[in-house]
Amino acid sequence: MASVLWFQAGACSGNTMSFLNAEEPNVVDLIVDFGLDLLWHPSLGLELGENAKKIFTDCAEGRRNLDIFVLEGTVIQAPDKSGRYDMFADRPMIDWINELAAAAQIVVAIGDCACWGGIPAMEPNPSDSTGLQFHKRERGGFLGPDWRSRSSLPVINIPGCPAHPDWITQILVALATGRAGDIALDDLHRPQTFFKTFTQTGCTRVQFFEYKQSTTSFGEGTRSGCLFYEYGCRGPMTHSPCNRILWNRQSSKTRAGMPCTGCTEPEFPFFDLAPGTVFKTQKVAGTIPKEIPEGADHLSYMAHAAAARIAAPQWSKEDMFVV
Amino acid sequence: MTALDLFVSPLGRVEGDLDVRVTIEDGVVTSAWTEAAMFRGFEIILKGKDPQAGLIVTPRICGICGGSHLYKACYALDTAWKTHVPPNGTLIRNIAQACETLQSIPRYFYALFAIDLVNKNYAHSPLYDEAVRRFAPYVGTSYQTGVVLSAKPVEVYAIFGGQWPHSSFMVPGGVMCGPNLADVTRSTAILDHWKNHWLEKQWLGCSIERWMEIKTWADMQEWVEENESQYNSDCGFFIRYALDIGLHEYGGGCGNYIASGTYFEPSLYENPTIEARNGALIGRSGVYADGRWHDFDHMRIAEDVSHSYFTGTRRLHPWEGETDPIDPQIGRGSGKYSWAKSPRYDVPGSGHMPLEAGPLARRVAAGAPAGAAHQDHDPLFVDMLDKLGPSVFVRQMARLHEAPKYFQWTKQWLSQLYLHDSFYTKPEELESGKGFGATEAARGALLDWIVLEDGKIENYQVITPTAWNIGPRDSDGTPGPIEQALVGTPIADVDDPVELGHVARSFDSCLVCTVHAYDGKSGRELSTFVVNGMV
């Protein structure tokens, strides 16, 4: 049985809400069937009073075994690295994080905020927020680049804003069932099994991408076309399984007509949401996408695009997702 | 007389953690201070950004009400850009907003509120064993179904918005999706599944239609006794148990209410303006203070920071609002104690007052006289307040009453979609302007004010339901709604003050609470509690 302690720092609770949408296993299965020993969670914890506080200090001081410490939310360091902008149980939250991360066998960052700072850390970062082991793409974050948990692992990052419930539950089940060794991490400490693929992998618009046919407007306009050319979709440049493991068992943003905002990557929100960048593809010379699919170069991209447009069949210029 | 100071840290999570300090004399709370303990600075982040940045940023203020944040952020832009929203766009927004709330009602009730009903404090109740059987966390027979099935309504959100939480699919001029036939039929089937397996079967023990016949407190009591199915449903049981353990006897609060209203009649809001807003609402807006109803007017709202960790000396309307943080350690020296600002409403004839936001406020607004044919008119909770007064129990029933009501509305909106019509009109992106958008998150009035200049955000201010409810004292020293609601709460066991949790959680303010009890005279710490709770 693996013990888990879940804290929220500079958090919106979105990852917890996402987690509660899980099925196979759902949150009840995780605890009742998989025997996950959830020592405490801000929304689900059972213990009241003295018992709960005792759990935190017992874990921090090594009197109680803590297998997995989960953090949701940014590490808030303001003002002047004192952490006083986020007090928890009478202390700056950063003090709890320091002690519990040191005590745990494995530390898991859930959601962009805990991974790399997320939206609160965007310019001008008024709360001096950062992630556990990254600040945006830069290694370090709160714990430092060389930090390792008691089981010699770096912080396991499960990014996304929020993270998909399956990414959370399957990793927790893997850790709880002794499969930590199967979790291969990429250079951003993300489990490769989820983050090797692109958001575009499995997107229903991929045929339109193949023939370079753009969606022409939101609403009924999204019954056709790809969102990459005009609407700033980051699906080809973003690593996630959003179109392999659907959201709420139903859909994904790109399937529903919303451009991918790249929320599993450290740069999210991209361009710091500067004027002119929201839901609009950034272009060179007014027509060529500034960013092109990972690994491609502009010259071959343009040659490929020109040929694809010539090859485009009539159906690729018509509505496909019709009433 | 025995006096105790209890320091509750933290007790909140929507805009961060909340601490609560209460003084208890002779077993009853005599004064309370609510202290929001975490600051991220979203309003500062939004300044200078793309006009549409609020569609991405504000849902991340709170992942519990993210869809509500998106909804009102979108209307703030619609009014600033003077957009046209086709009826289908309005309907999809209504459906999505309602599905978030339908998700929240059971998730909140079972996972966050009802687990306290099995507290040993109530072991003396003849209904206690049954409460444990139903509501015990994870293993309770009702807990499992209620919590797991709460994920169903947001599947409908995902069909139209791609995912829940944190989509940004509502945009000025409509919505991003162009749903097809199966999207609508599947949504209908998912909602019916939720109704058949939870709402009617487990919660009500009767049809939605039968429940909606209830117009008075007497009707509700008759409903409980009408048959075994209703008597033994979770709702019937909760009513009996709540009255047995006295949840109708405390937690009343200020007795004055604000609803900014939500859901629009599509034909009346094709060109969203601030002026036409009240009339186009289905879920009505309104302010009820000192026994009188008033029309809602956003210009009468102002935020006070006299006890909040911000600079500033006077109340400001949010269009002029400022967010300039100061170190809490320094702020404490001048009597400041919270990261929440204190929203106040200038009630005609009475001046600036704190008002309670949330389902009870919406039910009071729905009980106001007049109201157009398309608007919610429902006298039930005006009668409940008249007969019982406000309390933890009445606030809970107001929230739960909305499950069948919003379910019916959502089904209606789905049936009104004309799939071959438009869902979006491309707006002109005006360089400058002012906008206001609002909604009712599950937990109350949620409002955005935006000022655009030179194609970017010059000012962005948000007032959340939690700020309405947990905001600290104002410059007149008047406590906020939860501060007032905590006063008078009886505490049976200071080592386990579950009653404080009931009151705080009845506002659904997303609270995690650690309670530190201090002896009021010596300052010695007696006990520390986590009154665990509301997300």
C-alpha cells in the first residue's frame, strides 16, 4: 500500500477537479480497490483536528512513511523569497514543501503550476511563483536542478492545465503497484508514455492539415479545416495525448473546434499573451506560420505545403463534421 | 465565562487559502475574522495583455468554477466589443454553464459537505447510523454514486467545449464549436443517465416534476412524508437529519443578498449590452437588503481594501479598481488581515453593505415580485426564509433545489438548438472600450470588469463569490457575510468544532481549514484542527 500526501500551493484546484473526473480507476476505486493510502488531500481528506496536523509533521519529520508527495499549484516565493504570500497552517507553504519533498520517496508535480510555474509565473509574476524543479523551460525551479528524491528520482512532472485525470491516476497506480521502473521520463521529466506523442496525434482534423486546408471561422466554421493556419493551434508543436486519451471520455479541444494552447509545454501561456497572440497564428511575411511542426524547416515546409495544396481533393475544402 | 480564540488556518481555496479566527464565549462564537492566505495576482498579470487574455487566464483563478469564469469573461468582451451573438451561441453557453453547476452540486454535497455529517458529534442522533452508512467518505453507499456520477454533466461540457475543467471555447461573438447531431443526442443521453441514476433515483426518490411542485416549506415537509421513496431518498433523509442535528438553527449570516444572475434568453441578448442585461436574464439578478428587493446595478459595486493586503484608501468601482499588494507582515501592522478585498454594494437608502452571494441569494432573487415570462419565478425560498430564517440548512436546500431546476432548463436549451443555424458571428476587435460580464457560479455572483485601450487590457478586475462571502471587514468595521454567519454558532466540542466547518462550507467557499484553538486569556494553544473541506 502506497501512502500519498497531496498539497495545494498557488493552485486553482483544477487538477483536483480533473482528478475527480477519473474513471478506471475513479477516485473511490483508487482508495478502496488499489489500496492507495491517501493520507490527506485538501478536498478529500478524512482526518480532522489534531490528527491531520500530526500527519503533516509526522511525514515531514520522518516518523511516518511518505511514499508519494503530490504538489498541485505554484511554489509562491514572494515577497523577497519569504513565501509569505502563501501561508498554510501558520507557516509559509514553502517551508512545508521543503520538508515534505525531502521526506518523500517520490515527488510528483501535477499540473503546469507545480511543474514550471504556469500562468501565475507569467510576466510580471507578481507572486514570484515557480515550479518544483523547473522555472518555465529552465532547470532549477524551487528545489534546484540536481535535487533528487529519497528514491533517487527527480520530480516527476505531469503537466497540463489541468492534467488529464488518466495521466494522474495511471502514474499513481504505476507507482503504487511497483512499476516506478517502467516510467521513462523525457528531458522535461514528463512520463514519455504520455508525452512522446503530439496533441495532433489522433486529431480529427489531421486530414485537413495534410492538405493545408484552414478552418475559416469559429462556430460552424470549425466543421471543416485545421486550426493551425489561422487560429494559433499548437497541436503539431505540443506533446500530449489529448487526442489519444480523450477528455471527459468524450472529446478534446481541437476536436471541439478550439485551438490547442500548448498547455503541456513550459512556455504556456505562449508569448505571455501579448496583444495579437491569442487564438491567432503568428506569421512571417503575413502568410507563413512562424512556428512549424517540430523538426521541420521552413523551406521544406513551404515546398510540402505548396504540393499539398495542389494535391488537395475537393472534399478537403468542404464541411466534414456535418449535422 | 470562558473565552477562547480559535485560529483557523487555512480555511479556503478559490482565491487561495482562507484562515478564520473566531472568539468563542460560553460555547458560542461571538466574533469572527476571515483571512484569505494566498495571493497570485491575476489582475496584475492581465494588465497590458491581449484583450482576449481573460478567456485563458481567468478560468485558472479557480478550477472549480473555471467554466463560470470563462462565461463572464466572454460577456465582458461581448459588451466591450459590441458583438452579435447568435441564439445558438447563447444556448451553448447556457448549457455549458449549467452543466458545470450540475456537476458541482453533488460533488460538493457528498465529497465536501456530507462527510461532516458523520462526525461523532452527532452520534447521539437516532439517524446517525444511517448517515454513516450513506455519507461516510469513499465507502458510503451514497458517497460513491454521488461523487463518481458528478463527472457526468461535465462530459456534456466537454462535448461542446473540448474538456472540463479549463476550456476557453466561449469567444466574443459566440462559441468555437459547431456541434453536430450526435453531439446533441449524446448530451441528452448523458444528462438522462445522470438524472436516472442519481438525481431522481438516489437524491429525490421522485420525478423532477414532483419535486418542482414544492412551493412552500409546508409543501416540502409534506413531500418528505408523502411516501417511503421520498422519505428514504438522500434528500428526504438529509432534511430529517439536518433538522434533528439542528442545522436550521445557526449560520444565518447577514440576511442580505446579491445575485448577478445568469443564463440569457437567446432572442433578447443577440447584442449583449450592460443596459439590456437584467431584462434578458433567465436566472434573475437582484439585491435584497433590509427586507426590500432592488434591481441589480453593477455601478453600485465598490471594493474596499481597508483590511486587505493592498494599498489604497477609498472604495473603488472595479473599472477604476487597483491591485497593489503589500507584504502581509507589514499590512498586519495597520490592521489588515486578508488577501480578499471587501466588495460592497451601495444599497439605495442604506449605503454600502456586505451581501451574501450564492444559491440562497439566487433563490431570493427568484422570489422577487414581477419578473418577465422567460424569467425564473420561484417563491419557495422566500417562504423558507420567512418560516425558518436563514441557516446552514436553508442554504444547503437552496443549492440542492437548483439541481432539478437547472436540469430542466438544460434539457430545454438543448431542444432549442437549431443545428443548421449559426453559432458564431465574427466580431470587430475594437481597440478601446469598457465591458462588464457576470454570471452565477455554483457558489454565487462572479463578475468581471474590463477596460481596453490601444488594443490591450488597461485594467481587469474580478469579483468572485468567495470574495463577496469571505471578504474581511470594511472601513466602517462591518464584518463580511461569513464573518457574520459564524457569529452565534454553537460549538459543542472545541477540540473538534465541526459546526464552524458546516457554516463555512455551507457557503461552498472551497475551503481547507486548519483550526488552531487558543485559550483566549493565556494565548496558549489548546488544539489544532483541520476542518477539512471544500475544494
